[in-house]
Amino acid sequence: MTITPLVPERLDSAEDPASLPRRDFLRIAGVGAGALLASGCASAGAFASADPVRGIERGRTKDGGVGHVIVIGAGAWGGWTAYHLRERGARVTLIDAYGPGNSRSTSGDETRGIRSSYGDRAVGELWTPWARAAIERWRLFEKEWAPVFRTSYFHPTGDVIMRATAEPFITKTLDLWKANNVPHEVLNGAELRKRYPVIKADDITIAITEPDAGVVRCRAATQAVAAVGGKMGVKLVISRVRPGPIVNGSMDGVILEDGTTMRGDSYVFACGPWLRKLFPYMENRMRVPIGVACYFGVPVADSRFTFPNLPSFNFPGVTGWPVLPVDSRGFRVRGAIAPPVPPVGTSPAATPAAVGPAAVGPAAGAPVAADPLQQDPDTSNRWASQDRIDGSRRFLAARFPALANAPLLETRACHYESSVNGNFIIDHVPGTSNAWIAGVGQAEGFKFGPVVGEYVAQRVLGITGDPKLVAAFKLPTEEYEKPPG
């Protein structure tokens, strides 16, 4: 077992958040720097100062009690859960097999979009206000901690969704935005092309924009949240874990890879795709497909494809965003355009390359045979196949022709999780009253980290909250259809 102190790599001692004068973080929290230094924990954080989140209550537990909570998984949900537990006075140990923001984790990509356009989701009524609250939390995180770490995390790029017709995704998203008073615009094709001439959008008749949406540097932010938690007193342990026995309705510890049993009052398993490995009943209640993102280089001295000159974008089957100049990883494309279908009787090699429709793979959870090694986050290869890279290039040629021959700088691949009911799972480990599963982010979980972490902390510390949320996040009883073989 290795205990690793959480110290920001580029944090000068003079800028240590525990010794800062009354920064906005502490002023909003209503506690001075001395209190943070003395206790290792502020009574309320800047992240909790945003507008209240629907269904999340303030305050401590009903009986005022706290205790030792062990959080397994230091990704987006685990890190924010540890932060909010510590902020509410709990003693917290955060355990991860590889460390925050590692390359095997769901939070290990370089960037993630932060938006609230969920007209394509059955749970859009719930997710939209939570996503809006998350945007505000990320904005506050940027304000308070980016100067301390001397970098930037949240980039308010805005987001534009472009479609050939006003399909149900567009109309439902607009309905949800209006119901939640979300600032937005509706553009016709001509207005879109005038505003963003680098986008080839001849077939687009409608675009909707969310001006205060943005992009977060995912890996860096995950590590920063863990570092902030460390300064508050969260202890990080690098180790594998397996659940301990359940005795009289309670989990009795977790077992580390060296055989040590670590005991707490409560346990939170926020370990993403590893949930299937720790709890066998999760195997067919969730899927862990791998998503691939390509980062392309933009022309030298051409700022048209760099923040803040271009928003994040959404076409059918493809999303992406401009270069973020803080680290310039590249112009991000997630998704692809499929190769053209050859005419009947023609061999594929005889058919010239052309732009085809957006690639659509098997739906999440579809019963397809899969390589077992690729279903395991410890053994899966994280490469982008040439077919996927070619598909992303076809997209660039179709929508950003100036980047058609852009150099490929890097690719990133990570598992994401989908549940059989299409919603998050935040519920007790079956048969226990003190252990929790918190995960299955539906490829959208990162953005919700600041809000979900607060909600999980609330549940763990005894505040039940809105019964509709309890029901919505319950461990599903239904299962996916089992794949052949």
C-alpha cells in the first residue's frame, strides 16, 4: 500500500490555498484562511456557492454526525465526492489503483464538453438543470483555482448544434432550455454560415447555440480536484481494492492489494468501468464501450480554429471543439463519417472515396460479441484504428475543409459506461446500508462531477433528499440482452 500526498505540481508555497489571504474561495465560503489551515476543511466551498441544485439539500446529516468514508475511485465522480464529503466534515480516504486522471480511467482523456443539450435523452428533464448547475460550478472552479495552479481548466467556448432539419433532438432541447431559462440562440443556415465561415454547412437549415457552454481540460481538472481535496485533508491511497464481507447488513471494510483491510463507517464505489469487475451483478446491467477522440494540428498562425474564435460543435454522430491554447493538444474530433457504400456489383477498391453519412455503430448495450480483453479496463488497448482516424478525416473534409489534410497530433481512447436504463446509478450496494455504488455516467458523467459529488455526499451522510431522485438513480433490476457466445 502506498500513500501519496496530494500536492499540486506547480503550486508555490506562497500560493498555497491554505495560506492565501481572503480569496474569493474563502470569502464565498464564509471562513478565513486561518480556519482552513487549522482544520484542513472549509465549512462550505466555492463550488457549493452556486445556485442550489434541484433535489440536493444543504447542511450536514440529520443527526449532525459524520465519520470516516472510504471512496474507491479518484476520477471525476470519486474526486468530487471526496471533496464534498470532506467539505461537510467527514474524514475521507480516497483509493485508486492508478491515481487521479490516469490513462486507463474514464476521466483520463484530455478534454470534455460541458453543455446542457439533452433533448435526445429520456432523462433530459433531470439532466438539463443539473448540467446547468455543473456549468456554474466549473466556472467557479476556474475562477478560484486556475490562478492558484497557474493554468486554466474551464474554457467558455459556447456550443453550436447543427442539423439539416429541426429534428426532435433540436425541438426537445429547445423546450428544455426554455423550461430552465437557459440562454440560447436559434440560427438559420445563412446566419450560421456568416458567423462561422470555416464550417461547411451548406445543408444546414437550423442551428441552436448555448453561449455559456464550454470545454474542461479533463485529466488536468481531475488531478486538480484531487489536489484541492488533499489540501483539505483527504488522504489518497494508491492500491487495488476488493469489497470486504457483508456482515449483518453492513460492509466490513475493503481489502487492499497487499491484503490489508481498511475499515470506515461508509464506502463509496465510484470506480467507473471497474464496477463490473468488483460486483458481478453489474456485468450485465452496464456496458463499457470505448470512445476514441482524435486531435489534429491546425495551420500555423491560423487562429480561426483556436479558442475563443470557434465554439464546440455538434453534428449527427460527431462532436468536437477548437484548440485550447493553454496546452494546444489540437482540434478535437470525436466520431466519424463512414466510408461510402459501393454500388451493387462494385468492389470497394473500385469506388472513389466520398463523404458518406455519419457513422452509426451498434447502439450502447446492443448484443454484439466482444473481445473480453477489450471489455476489461485493465487489459484493453487504447488505440485509434486507422479506420476510425480515416473516418474523422472524412468528417474534417466534409465540415472543416481547411483541415482536411491536418496532421494527426494524438489520439485518446477511454471506456465510458452505459446503464441498461440510461441513467446514473447512485444506490446502496445490495444487502448493505453503509456501502454505495456511484457510477455509470452514460458518456456524460464528467461534466456532472461537481453536482453528482455533492449529491452522493448528501446520500452517504444520511440526507435522503428528493424521493424522485432516489428512484431515478436506483440500481436497475433489468439487464441487457446477453451477447452471443
